[in-house]
Amino acid sequence: MARTSIQRVISGKSPFLGDNNHLHHLMRTMINEKFIFLVYISISMMPILIYDFFIKNFYLTFALSISVYFTIFFYLTYQKKHT
């Protein structure tokens, strides 16, 4: 939510108006419709699993989760622009 709000303000749009620049919208263009929910839930559960099983440091888990999210987001954005 923070990423889309900041991106809308920078581009001169209202942060309260909707657009299709969310992770699930980008995934819809790249992934088969049947698997979107599974992939989205898996990505959403990743921080909890990382914290519970591997790293017991909240801040490190948070930073790792944010970096994974942005990596996936920018990869899907790049793929969408080049297809």
C-alpha cells in the first residue's frame, strides 16, 4: 500500500484512486489464472515462514521480506514492459 501511494503521489495522481499497478494485477498478466491465488498466498506467507523457521530476528525478517517483495514486483514489471 505504501509503495502504490508513494508512486501515485510522485506521478501526480491521487493516492486514493485505484489503478492496476499492484502485485496481483501484474501476476495476472504473467501467471495462469488458476495459480494466481496459490502464488499470492505463498508470497504473503513467506515472511511468517522465514521468521518461524529460519530467522528469529523481526527486523531482519522484515527487511528480507520487503526486498523479496520488491524484487518480485520489479521483475514482473520488467517482464510486462518487455512482452
